Amino acid sequence: MPLNIRSEEVNRLAEKLASAARVSKTEAVRMALANELQRREASLAEFLERIKPMQDKIASCPQTGLAADKAFYDSLYEDEA
């Protein structure tokens, strides 16, 4: 399915990248999209790696099987007049 780009700025950026990389505008757009997807995937992997210790710590807490006491938690937020 063809991609029709009508933005002058996007067209200009594609031309600039194509010229710098010495490729067609189509290849420049493909490269840019592939690079952005790779960057996002790497960013997600880095985020998941950073939060892994927190997830492990939470998972190490024993499950009590008890339900939260809603009335108790609600009472913490009641205004005392």
C-alpha cells in the first residue's frame, strides 16, 4: 500500500536524509522509521531492566490473602472538623 506524504516539512526532511545517506527518499523514510522503532524498543527494554529490581522486591513479599480494609483506608482521608 503506497504512502502519500503531503507535508512539506516531512518531504524536506526525507530529502535531507536521503541526500546525506545517498539513498532514495523512500529508503530514507524506511531507515528513519526502522531507526525510530528500534530506538523505542531499546528504550522499553532499558525501562523494563531498570524496574526489574522493584518488581522482584514486590514479588518477594508474601501474599497474605487478606482483602484491603476499605473502611480503614477511607477513614485516613476523612477531614476532622
